[in-house]
Amino acid sequence: MDLSKILNKDQRKSIMDAMLTPFSWGYGAGVWMRNTAFDLGVLQEQEFEVPVVSVGNITVGGTGKTPHVEYIIEALYRRYRIGVLSRGYKRKTKGFILASENMTPRDIGDEPYQIYHKFGNLITLAVCEKRRKGIRELLRIDPDINLILLDDGFQHRYVKPKVNIVLIDYNRLPFEDRLLPLGTLREPAANMTRRCDMIVVTKCPTDLNAMDIRIVKKSLNNLNLLKYQKVFFSNIQYADPVPVFPVQSPQLASLQWIHDDDAVLCLTGIATPKPLVRYLRQFRANVKVMHFDDHHFFTRRDFTDIFRVYKELEGKRKFIITTEKDAVRIMNNPYYPPTKRNCIYYIPMRVAFLEFADEHNFIDELVEKIEKQSEEPISTNDNEYDY
């Protein structure tokens, strides 16, 4: 039976919520039990001699972790010897792997691959499911490391960071969300304020004003933020398009070059493609969107479908525009047709923090917390039981 023919949208949503609510309660109970075990010391957190900065979130989906990690690296690599550790989500390998030039996104994951090829030998980057083991291996391989960046580490409580940074999406604030699977929360929003040191509200609109800031801060204060838990605001800035494959004479050096009679196929495999789509539609071309799941590895059939849609586009000139994260998977993909390499571009993106007269600088605040002397003895628990 097709319920859409007899029920309206709100009625269908109510039925779905009723079906998912018991699962959300069960999930929440499991999260509470696990966090309580850590809080009581039944499960052990480990602290390291080298300061660890965790960049994470409390929701599934993209809040901009990778560009924020890149922002921190770019700001601090001259001051610290930085080691970066990621789980390497959706890689086809297991265990600890140190990034090197001959590796692909399938070896270490698309986001670590992107970070490594952006910063190279300026950092030491590795992936490992077991974060404590990964940190120890990083420090063994490169003893000069004096700062560890832990990518997506907020729920990974076996490592106790020196600084816990939590990212929340301005367009999907946690106090307006619900626990999985009813919503996108990995754990209750109140847990964020119990364990974080810094909060970054990401993907803010460019015209954000002081009143908008106060509204968000007031809502966050309802979660009982402590005085030391600073809130910052950032947005995404897009640069000029870059060819995914090397070409001698790029046809699209700027999106300003797009004309009314051009066509763009926006190709994405990320969690939240809407910001890029909105950005592309500011320009004059007709934009068609093809979206795949986050971290999607494109197959031969995918490219057959993509170029069928591309062929059907109506435009004097036609381009495929993708994201930087998708580009690293496409440029290493054996199924991408060599004859189509001159038509595909990616849009680099970087983070910018919104500055206000009465606000602290994000990097200054981060460095202050990194270099603050610990008031507790550092645990050296080497238990390998680690998730």
C-alpha cells in the first residue's frame, strides 16, 4: 500500500517517529551506559605526554571536520611538529598505516589522503581504528611530534584529549535535533557541554550578524556552558575551480566565466552537498545535481550514468564540478574515462572564522589551552582494549 496516497506528510512523519522512538531510546540507553562507565572509571581514558587536540562532533553527517583540521594545521605547523591521526573512514585496509606518497584513498581514506597531499612532509599522518595504539605508533615513528590532532575523536573516549573541540552545523543545531535514528545526534547535546573545551558553529551564512550570534549563544547557554567553554563561528569560503586532472589550458579558471548558455553537472559524494549547490547556482549556468552517499567510491556503472546525464545537458559548454573530497577519489579511480578528463573541476574550500570585536581569536585560544599546564597526573595505561 502506498501510504503517500492516503496520508499527508505530517501523518507519515508521525507514524515513522512512533516506529523509530523505541530504537532511539535503546540507542540512548547504550550511549548513557558507555559514558557512565568512562565517568566512573570502569572504562579507562588515557592521557599522553604530548598534547592531543580532538576535532569532532555529536552528529552524523558533515560539520566540516576536515577543513577545520586543515585550518589548524596551516595555523600551527610552524609552531609544532604535528601528528594527525584519523580512523580512515571507508578505507579498504585495517590496522595502523602511515601515509606515504604511493598510497590512494582506498588505503587511508579520502579525507586523510586529502590532508596528506595538501601538507606532505610538514606533518606526520596515519590512520588506525585503535586511537591509543595509533598515537603510540606515531610517537614511536616520529619522536619529534609535540602535538597530535585527532580527527573525529569526540566519541572515542579511550583517549583523553588535552583540548576537545566540538563542531556543530549552524543549519542543524543540536538542541533542535534528536538521537539516532530519530535524528542525527550521536549522543545527547548536553554531553557536548560536559566534555568539550571549545565549540565551533560551522557553515554560518556570510551575512551573520551580532543578533544571530546572540541567539545561538543563548540557546547554547541553555545547555549550561561553563565559563572556559568558548564559542566560535566559522563559515566556508570557496576558491576558483581547479582541474581534477592536469590539463594544459583549463577552460574554467573562474566561475565568473560561466555564461547563460553553459551547463554544469554538480557531482557530489559528501554528507551535505547543499552549500556547494547553492553556491554554484549563484552563477548563470544551468546546474544539474547528481548526489551519491558520503565517501562513495565511484564504480564503472556510476561513471556510465554520470556521463549519460552529462551528455544530455543542454549547453554551449558543459562542465562537471565536484568537491575537493570527491576529487581525490575520482583522480585515483581507474574507471574514470580518460577522454573526459578535460571537463571535470573541483572547488577548493577553506574555513574562515568570523571575527567580532568582543570575541577571542580561535587559534590564540587553542594555543593557550594546548600550552596550559595539566593539573592532573598523566595516565600511562597501555591497555590495548580499545574501540
